[in-house]
Amino acid sequence: MSSETELPSRRTFLTDAGRLASTVALAAVVPASIGSSIAESGDWDLRWLDTLRKATDRAVFDWPSLGDPADPIVVEIAERYLDNCRSAYRAGNYDARAVLNIRTQAIGAALSDKLWERYSLGAEYSTKDPATQQPATRNPFWHRAPSPAPGITLPSIADLVERGAIVLVCDFAMTNLSRRLAAKAGRSADDVHADLRKGLIQGAYAVPSGIFGLARSQNAGCAYIRM
């Protein structure tokens, strides 16, 4: 968890639009006809591409490391982006979408409370619930953490999903996590993998890999925000 002395600098970073803008790389837009043909074929649910094509503003936030739920930096920056769009445009004249590209060591952020409890993911990730200071038995990124200081309200993934955010989940990393959890639970990796796929949080789509999710988001016109 970040110390109290670190909070001002973190908040300064989040409010520094120039520094945030320096992490953005604009991507080319795929023609709608190409995107549609892809979204309607194959074994993966790619309807999120249709949502991105209809947006006026889009950004993908890469999330490779789980991080600290008491200071959820990826979620904070994604919220700031949506807030910036809201302040920059007239209401009803825009459709801003944030994409959380969850991969590698961050897969737990995309899993339901039930799975966090079932597979002891708090212990697996050495992650404490900010509300209890005990190993998390629910997804601490889905729920809002207590305020770290007066006047500060931390966002949650649930808040972003309510604002139309799209969550992409790397299936390659999910498969690796399934193997580790299966070995501890005495179950088959395939069974655990199926369990994880069924237990993704609201607003989440499994994608073949985080690299695929990141590339397709940029192809669909998203600016790339690198953590």
C-alpha cells in the first residue's frame, strides 16, 4: 500500500494532463466493414469492437501487473480519461470508451468475488483487501477501496463498467493461472480454466491474448495508454 507521503505525488501525477498525454500513441482505424466481418466469425466474442467503432473517443489502458487495490493506478487513470472527456465535450455530443486490457500477472482483477474466495486468490496474489487488511476473499479492484485521505474517492472497476468501460482478459495468462490453481486444488487445469472463463466480472471479454486485445483495440482506433 502506498504510504501517506506518497499520496500527494500520486494525485499530482493523475492531474497532470501533460504527463498523461505523453504516454498516448494514436493508432490507425480499421475500416468498419473489416471489423464487422471479424467480429461475426471465429470462436471469440468480439462484440466489443462494435462498441468501440461507435465511440467518438477511445483509449486502451494496458494492465500487466495487478498492483495495489488501495491505490489502483490503472483504474484511476482510466477514470481521469473519462472525466476529461466529460469536461471537454457537451453532454450528449460524445461517446467515450475506456478499455482495460488485463493480462500477464493482473488476471485476478477480472475475476469475480466467488472465484477470489474459491481459489484463495488473495493468498495467490499476496493481496490484501483494503477494507479489512486481510488476504482478499473478494475482488478488491471491483469494489471501491476506503478513501486514503479526506476528499479523495478512489474509483473501482465496477464504477468504470457502469460508465461503459470494456474489460479485455488475456486467455493465455488465464490458462497459466488455471494450471497453478489446479495443482493446488487437485483438479484438472481444463476444469479450472472453464471455471475462470465463466466467472469473469461484468463487462469482461476473454481474448486470445493480451497482445491481441491491445492490438485490436488500437486497430479499432483506441489511443494506447501504457502503464
